[in-house]
Amino acid sequence: MSKKVEINELCGGCVYYPPNLPATAYSEADYHELQQKSCSYDYQPGDKNCRQTHKTSCSIVDLQSMKTNKPHGVRHEEIVSIHIADSVTGPGN
């Protein structure tokens, strides 16, 4: 016999549970509408879709720094010259 899962037990830590969504990421109207749902994706707690997408943590990624930072201090010119050399001679030749 499977244990019946309480909604709060399953949803409380899920990042898609509307009360866990950051209000600043949505317009006021959209945030209010989301708060009326039990799940951001309109899934039912514990159903197959819920179990597949259930997520309890996220990593913040600074996309702006990815655009401006060069990998391991390599200059853009070095990367371009490596790619040109590889396309002419093949990698490692």
C-alpha cells in the first residue's frame, strides 16, 4: 500500500510551487494568477508529470559574466588562432 503524500510535504520545497516563486520575476497580475494554482505547471501533486519535474533547488547563473569573462585568462585572439589552425590542419596536427 502506498503512502498518501500530503500536498505541503511534496510541494513545500519545490521551486515550481507558486508560493516559492519570486514575486519580482513576474508582473503583478501574472504573480497573482500563479498564486491561485497548486503548481506552476498545472500538474497535480504526486502525478507522473509532478514527479518528473519536481525540483527542490536551483543554481543561480550569472549570464552577464559569462559574456564578459574569458576562459582561464586566454585572450580572444588566441582562441581564434587555435580554431583557425585546427580548421586548416586538423586538431593536434
